[in-house]
Amino acid sequence: MVTDKIKICIVEDYTLTRTALKYSLSEYDDIEIVNDFDNAEDCIKYLERAKVDVVLMDLGLPYMNGLDATNIIKKSYPEVKIIIITSHDTEDEILTALSAGANAYLIKDTNTPEIYNIIHSVINGAIWLDPRIVKLAMEIFKIQKQHHTEREDIGNLTDREKEVLKLLSIGKSNTEIAKELIISSHTAKVHVSNILSKLAVTDRVQAAVKAYKYNLC
């Protein structure tokens, strides 16, 4: 958990949006906007020499797009939390975004207080999906299921793992899951690891999407 100011980079090529995010979030005493960029390459170079807790990442960037940048940052700096902020809502973009490994996905018209709360959620280990993205993803999955009847093997989840998955899917961190289920944080972490393995996914966001897809939560 971050005890000092949360250090944030903003990557957004539209100057007005970038400036609005910068100044609105700077109003919070526990947040520091350490830099902002109109392209992902400069942000990645900055991460080589500066400490950053959270990157607010646009998808539709020039040169390197936000998804490719997210993949690079997550491989090189796994401790950095990435929140994708996008106006893109096509099927391909949603499915690609949900597999990029970011910690949160939200639409650009999300208000500043909510963005502030999401920042704190991901800092504490939670994931967050904009309900509108979840709804669109579910519509896509329904279409896919009409043409693909094979169901992933989800029957191996224990009752406890299903409880953990339900909490994970609403953005609870391991610590919050442990507190609610009256188990240790280590046990919660083990359950989450087992869930990711059994669902054949690589991160909590993908696990949450699969949980929604098959009504496990």
C-alpha cells in the first residue's frame, strides 16, 4: 500500500483531455502528477528513470498504441498499475483491451471523483471494470456462444474459490477478500492463484470477465 503521495503519469494525445485530467486530479492532496505525455514511447522512457505508481493510459495513441504500451510496461515494470481510459467501444477493442493486463478499464466520461476512487482501488490490489465495458463484453460473449458451444472447464473450482472469484470480480483486493471471508491474506492470494490457473487466464481482469461470462458471480 502506498503511504506517500500516489505518483501518476498521464498518457493522452488529446491536449484538452490530458490537461483536464492533470489539473482535476492535482486537486487531491494524496496525488502527484509527476509527468504527462502525448505518446507512449516517452512515458516508457520516463519509467526507466523515475518512480511511478499509476499510469493513466489512453488507447488511441499515435505511433505506439495504448495496448502495446501496456504490455511493454507490465513486462518491464510489473509493479506499475495501469488504468486504461478510452472512448473506444468496438468489439475488437474491448476484447483486446481486456487481455492487455491493465488493472482497470474505464470510459473517458468517467467523473474525476470516481477516477480518484479507482486509483486507490488499484493501488490496493483491486481491479476495476467500467460497467459499460462489462455490458458490452457480455453482449459479445453472447454472440460468440451462439457459434461456439464448447464451454471452458470451470467445474474444477471449489465452493471457496467461487466465493473468492465473486469478490475478485467486484474489485476486491486480496486483503479485502481475506477480511470478508475471515481467512489470511496469504490464503486469499493462494486461492486467487489457483483460480487463475483453473480458468486458464493470466490476470484478475480476465478471471472477472470469465466469471461474468459464465454467471459465476
